[in-house]
Amino acid sequence: MRFAHIADVHLGYEQYKLPYRSAEFAESFRRAVEIAVESCDFILISGDLFHTSRPTPETLKEAMDVLSIPRERGIPVFAIDGNHDRTRRKVSVYHLLESLELINLIGFRDERVENRWLVSEKIDRGYIVKGVFGDVEIHGMGYMSSVWFEKKDIRKIFKPECDAILMLHQGVKEIAERFGSGSYELKMEDIPRGYLYYAMGHIHKAFETNYDIGKFVYPGSLQRWDFGDYEVRFYWDGLRLKTIGGTKKGFYIVENFEPRFLELNVRPFIDVKIEADEKTVKKLLMDIGGKISSDSFVRIDLRWREPYDVSSIQGIVRGKYVQIRTRFERVKMKGGKKIKPEDFFDEVELKVIELAGGKDYNAQDIVNILVQSDEMETKTLRKPKSLLDWGVSYED
Ligand SMILES: [Mn+2]
């Protein structure tokens, strides 16, 4: 028995507002499915197949075209929804794909569903729908918030009685923290025991571990999610330039419950972090430049004690997309004392400055902050202490 485990496909995601990135996310999905159908008996998609719950007709067509490949071969696809593509509406895009016999939706349902691949079990309210493939059962549910988990213990809901797989789209504390994030809904001990394979989604970096008698696996997103999900990071520690390799991108082929990672060729993301003066930065970027291919996405994160002109830096590193981010301290002399930004701006202004400098900066967020500023508590702004504070992101 062999299956493919894919997650966080994010079809329709125009990363950095670039439409061709959405095409690249779709291409990775096609590639993964094409590889999977060559050797697998079934395919699991552990949530966030789509970037939003209401994909455009174009995105929907991409999904339908790719999912028709396993359907034509009689290979079932089992799916759960993720935090990005779930909806409170009665009919979701997953229901639509299920009606077209392209996927089989696992989890809580209002109606009983019974077919070649699905069985339903009555619970207090509605049904829990499980997948069946030969002797193997596929349990699971779509994304749930941490508030939901305060009321429910899924160890009482999911109890395997045969060889079984559990599909979840959640962040787990111990693993989230390993990636420097404090965002999660569950702890490891809250996860039901007894499954032979935990087909996880949500964390965008590939990660595998053991849990109870099974393998606990996040395939990660099929394409690089942001510059925290880098292929290579160059980091200047003040003395020498360090090179740190990131995680590989792809999905899992699982044979007799043993996972094997399958790497996909994806758009390279290069993350550069330098805290130095202009002259040093230019010299370092010249050195780094030769190691960066022209199809790369590059972020150059610069910090220094005083501002300098970065316009001449833009051309040093070639790349398909180059983003320069600066965090210069506004050091001013006043009565012989150094003045920090915190001395000039209040809490709300600092928050607005921080947001406006962010990657997916949204004007509405800033408007909301200004509108709500009266209600805001006063908090001290965090200052970067370690590499993690440069901004590590891993999920969504
Ligand atoms: Mn996701």
C-alpha cells in the first residue's frame, strides 16, 4: 500500500502580488500529482489546497484539471480543508470538487455520505465522515481554532480500531516552537494515539517525527512561502559571512506507513541579512551576487546604526525579484544622549511604521490601527535580540 501526502498547495496565491507565482504554485501541484499517480494507490491533501475559500474560476479550473489525472486512473484523493480555504457557508469549494468526484472530503458533515471511498458515523450533531481504502481507514477533520479545542477533546472523537491514518490541518505547540512561532492550537499530548500515520498540514516547512506508534509528518508548502522559508540564507555575523541551508520543498510518498520525502524543483528564495555600514554591505553583496541565480527571489535585510542610501545597492544582486528591507536606527544627538525611535514616536505610530515596512502591507490594517488606537494598551516594542527576531515565519 502506497500513498502520497501533499499539503498547503495554496492554489491561487499571487505571492508578492505577482500573478506568475500563482501559476508556479499550480505547476508544483500538477507535478506532485503526476508523480503520485505513477506509483500511489491514493492521495491525501491535508488542507489549504486553495489560498482562499472563494477561488477564482481560473484557479478552480486549475484544480479540476490536475485532480482529473488521478480520477481518470481510479486513484481516490482524500482531503480536509485548511484555515485558508475553510468557510462557514454550507457548501464549500471542497463540496463542489466532491460532487465532481475529484476528491473525497474527510471530517464533520451535516449529512451522511456513503460511497466507494467514504463511510459515515453518527455523532451528537451530524456525522463524521471517514475514508476507506482496503483495510486502511482515513480519519480526520478540517482546521479548527484554538477556541474550538478548548471545548473539544479530539482524543475522544478519533479512536483507531484498525490500521489508520489521521489527517489534521493544525499547528502543534512543540513543532511550532521549533520553528520560532508561538502560534498553535494543540499540544502534542492532545493528539489522538494509535494511528500509524499522521498526515498533517498547516506548518509550511517539511518536518517529520514519531508520535506514539506512528509517523507524524508535515510535508510543508509546495512552493517557498516567504523569505523565512529560504533555500539559502546568507548571514553576516560581523566577522564572517555564514551560509545557512533552508528546508527542501516537496511532498511525501508513504509506503507501508514509512514516509519518503520527494523534493520538487521550486523557485529559489535567497535571504540575506547584514548588519554593517554601506561599504561593507557593497563588498559582501558583490561576493554573494555570484552565488545567486538570476531566477531567484532575493530579500536583502540591512541594518545599521545610521541610515545610508540603498539605491546603488539594488543593482549589485541580480534576481527575478529583489526586495531590500532596511532597519536603520534613527540615532540623533541631543544633549550628548542617543535618542531612539521610541523616544520620537508613540506606540501607535511605531506600529504603523512597522506595518508599512512589512512585506504584505495592507492599508486597511493601518486604518484599523489608527481607528482603534484609543483602545490600545501601551506595550513596549520588542527589540531584535537574536536571529529569530529577524522574523521567522513558518505557517498560515
Ligand atoms: Mn497553509
